[in-house]
Amino acid sequence: MTAAPRTFRIAAIPADGVGKEVVAAGRAVLDALAADSDGAFAFEWREFPWGCDFYERTGTMMDDDGLDQLKDFDAIYFGAVGWPNVPDHISLWGLRLKICQNFDQWANVRPVHFLPGVQSPLRKADDTELDWVVVRENSEGEYAGLGGRNLSARGPGGEVAVQSALFTEVGCERIMRFAFDLARTRAHKKVSSVTKSNAQQYGMVLWDDVFKRVAADYPDVETESVLVDAMSAKFVLRPEDLSVVVASNLNADILSDLGSALAGSLGLAASANLNPERRFPSMFEPVHGSAPDIAGQGLANPIGAVGSAALMLEHFGLPDQAARLNKAIEATTAAGVLTRDVGGTATTEDVTKALIDALDA
């Protein structure tokens, strides 16, 4: 008797701009992968219309009960949020960050992969194997959303804004242990902590203290603590020395984008917003934005979205299928099927077809 296929229920939220195009591409690739699995697994999709268009119609970025609608899915597959008609802080906090915060997706994982056929601006990438991952604290830090704007009654020029960063021992420790556990799975067992404790004498000193304490439990893992400005230079000058980089919400956000740019394009960058305890669904999304300048033209790079799908497969306990998807990505870029952002002329549809074809190779 043939076992029933494992069906994963996925909430698709394309949201805005090129998010709609890359989520459609990623879904096509995942469905092709499932169709070729001899019935081992399948995907059941439900697409949600939330985003800036939804905001224009309703005044909210998602349904009032949107979190309740999402909580029982196995994962969320997200596109990109933001459009010129809605202020960025409203669109981000009203949808993506609302999901991340309320589902306690505290570990954001952003691999930095240098793909064959994609030219890096780093000359060192031509003859040096480079591969690292940024682990971002995703629930507090500089993006905790604490503060406010006051005293506007003073008149023009009199308003005051306070934005407070929040660092907790619990938040620091859990993301650092996540980073150390990840480092133990890699060839180069090393964790680099990013700090700015010379200037931020409370939150970042707590970060440093927790890192030292946690590191003592991982004597087999090499460690270093590097100021964020020095780390940005290290990304460029000594990237071969990196393996797992753990940083606060803001610092990791910036550094991971730098890493993706060094690999060739933000369009290549994948990410996972994880609730490691699996109390809530995790969310998988490309790093790039909604790109209003090319939206709807079929020019978007779907590699980041497909790489995020590979991270989702790993989360589902399908590492072999994730590896198969990543090999298809490498085969596609190595064959020169590249979108405009990485120096090619291929369309979103061209790359999607090449990825599906590579699965069968």
C-alpha cells in the first residue's frame, strides 16, 4: 500500500510589486518539484491579497483577523511589501513586521551564496571559495518599535522623536545559541558576533556579555567579537574568514544586504524568518524589495524567492529536496540564464523555466 503524500499547507502572500511575480515563479518551481517526487509530498496553497493595494481599499495592510487566518498553516511564502502610495513604515509594520513579531519569528537566516556564472564586484571571489550566513535577531533590538513622537504642539521644528532599542538576555541568548548550533553543522565552525558596545554602552554591552557566556558552552566553535563598522570592512576585505555572523536586528539587516550585493545582487538573496519552537508558522521571503521601477515587466529575478523556498524545504525536514533546488539554481546561473540585475537579458519566465528544466537534468 502506497503511503499518502505529505501535504504542506502554505499561505502565499505575494503583497506588492515584483513580490507577485517572484512568488508565482517560486510556486511554479515548488509544484514542479512536488510533481516529480513520486507522490512523496505535495503543496496546498492559499493566496492572500494583502498589501498596499489592499490598504488603499480597506485602510489596513491585512485583515483584522489575518494572524488567526495564518496561524495554522505550515509556512508562509512572502513576496515583498511596499509601494509609493503607502508610507513605508505603515506598509512594513502593518504586514511583514506584524507577522514576524506576533508569530515570534525571532531567528532570521540570510545565507550569502556566490553563484556560478554571476560576477561578484569582489575580485577575491574569482579564486576564493566564499560562503557565509548572517543570523539576525529578528524580534527586538533596534526594531522593537518602542518610542514615540511628541511635543508637536510647540510648532514647526519643535517635535521630538524617541526610538528605543530593546535588548533582553532571553533575546540575545536564544539567537546566539541558534548561531552556535548552526556553526556546528558547517565545515568552518566559527561564530562572529557583531557589536557596537564602544558607543552603545547598555544594550550592546549586554549583547557582548551574553555572547561570552554562551560561547563557553561551545568550546568546539571558534569565536570573535567585531565592531559593526569593522565587520562591514571585513565583509569586503576578508570574507573568506566568515562562516556564521550573528548580529542584532539593525546591524544584521544592513550587513546581510551588503553580503548579497557582494554576491552579485539583492535579487539572489534568500531568507527565512523562523519560529524555531514551531509554535507558529515560519515565513520565507526573498530579501529584495518590491522594485516599483520594474514591477509588472517580467524582469524580476526569482532566484531569491526560489532560494527562500529551499530554506522552507529544509524547515520541513526535506534537506535532499532543498539541495536539489539549490543545485537547480546553480545550474541555471552557470548556464548564463540571468536576469538584468546580474548582467543578463533573461526574463522572470525564462529563469523559472530554466529552473524547472534543471530539476529534471
